[in-house]
Amino acid sequence: AGLKERGYAPLVVGSESERSRLDPGWGVASIFGQPLGGLVELLRRAKVFVGTDSAVAHLAAFAGTPRLFVLTPKLCPDRYRPLSERSDLRFIAMGRGVETGWLADLSAALDERP
């Protein structure tokens, strides 16, 4: 089941320069070019963060988003992990190039109860 079928309301965020990369076929809400404080407030209200190992993942940890699923190809993600005492943080390993398996791992993790 997808995010919407699980009761989540997906929201894609990014910088204004990333707007053109959003595929309209995804059928999700989006916000681009949000000021830092506004982005932190969105993450504070979110139930789950799913995203790449990026500045936004660290902001989600700072904001105390309850569940963080960070997609990363890094061999040692603990070295750069977002820090949070309030969030359940999980790494979902992604390979470089052809991506296989990570979507099933994410799906299984989302189905777990926090």
C-alpha cells in the first residue's frame, strides 16, 4: 500500500530550483522555496519524514518529527546521522544506480507500529 492508503498525506518539499523536478503524475501536494522556519514548523507537525540523507532530514530530527526514515547509500550512516532524542530514526539502505529492495524495506518499516 502507498502512503495515502496508509492514511498519510504526502508533501514534497524542496528549494525553488527543484520545483521542475516534481513529476505531476505523483499526485501529491508540494511546497517549494519555504523559509527555514516555515519548513521546521511543517516538520514539527509531521507524523513521519521519509527522505534522503539531506539537510531536511536533520531539520526533521531537530523538529522532533516522531518517525524518520532516511534513505541513504552511505556505508556508515551513523557517522552523519540526524540527532534526535525524540525521534525513532531508521536508515533504509539504497544502492547507487539501479535501486532495488529499498521500497519494500520502507513499506515494511511504515507498517510497523511506532
